[in-house]
Amino acid sequence: MRALFRRPAGLRGLGHTLFTWFTRARDYYFTQSRPKFEAMTFGLMLLVGLLVMPGFIYLAGRYTLMPYANGGVFALYFDFFKGLVEPRPSCWVVVAGPFAFLTLFRVFGLILRKI
């Protein structure tokens, strides 16, 4: 019965070679010193806030409300980056949101471990 569910021999190394870069990057990330780890985490969350969150906001708004009034997704990105240059608090909250959420998640985990 076990022989029926085996992967073919040619596919055994495919997943291993395909994701070795991810494994190396993950291992490098988690073996850094604490300050470098925190700086890399802050940078990654900043990138998520700058590049990913506006896209999610666009998708959620298009799904629940209507199409974006000024155009499509690129118009939203343009307005978002324009709002970062002209200091609009709403745009800066979107940028800082992923790091703040991660920090709260880590604080609550620390509190739960202490209880």
C-alpha cells in the first residue's frame, strides 16, 4: 500500500532544489544577532507596509465598496506615496501598521509565556 503513494524518483529532488534559497535565507535570518535581527524585521515590515498593504487596501475597497475613484491600483499607489511625501497620518499608519501589529503580537506572546 505504501508503494502506491510514493513520489516518482525524478521529483524527489525538485522541491529540495527549488526551495534551497528559501531555506538558506530563513536560516540566515534566524541566526543573526539580536540587533541585526530586529533591524531586518523592521525593514521587512516596512517593505510590507509600503508595497503590500496598499494593494490589500485596494482589493478590500474594491470588493466591499466600489472601484477606486481616482483610477485603478496604480492611481492608489501614486496617491499613497504622495500622501507619504505630504505628511498624511493615514498613510503613515498604513506603513507602520505591520510592524506595530508584529510588535503587539510579540508582546502578547511574551505576556502569555509569563503567565
